[in-house]
Amino acid sequence: MTDTVQITWDTKPVLTTQEVAELLGVSTRTVQRYVHAHELAAIRVGRERRFRASDVISFLEGRPTTVRARKRRRRRPVGDCRGT
């Protein structure tokens, strides 16, 4: 059975790193990277971080809705010897 996170913004205005990661569908390390890159605001509480629900919503609204595909490098066909 999978665990689901049920969070309402009214009842839980401050979230943990784990809760944010589960909401975003990413790892906690990725959430830390967002904070380090100043893409997502966090509040330090001792050694831990907390996130305002409003900051998470702002982060989500500013993110692209689709993931852009990486450009693939074109490979030379076998036997294509340029320069010879």
C-alpha cells in the first residue's frame, strides 16, 4: 500500500522538506538543490528547513508545466569520414 500525503494549505501553513518533496514528486535532495539555487524559499529552524505553503505555491506557479526534452546529439553514420 502506498502512502499519500494529504495536506491542505489552510491547516498546514509550514511544511517540512519531506512533505515538500512528496508534494513535488521529487527527492528531498532535489528540494535542497532548489533552496541552494534560490529557486525555493526556506526558513531555517535549527538544523532543519521549513517551507511556507505560499512559497511552495509560488514555486509551483513559476515552474514550467512540461519537461523539455534534451536535444540529442546527431551521430555520424558509420563510414562517414569527414576530412579524409
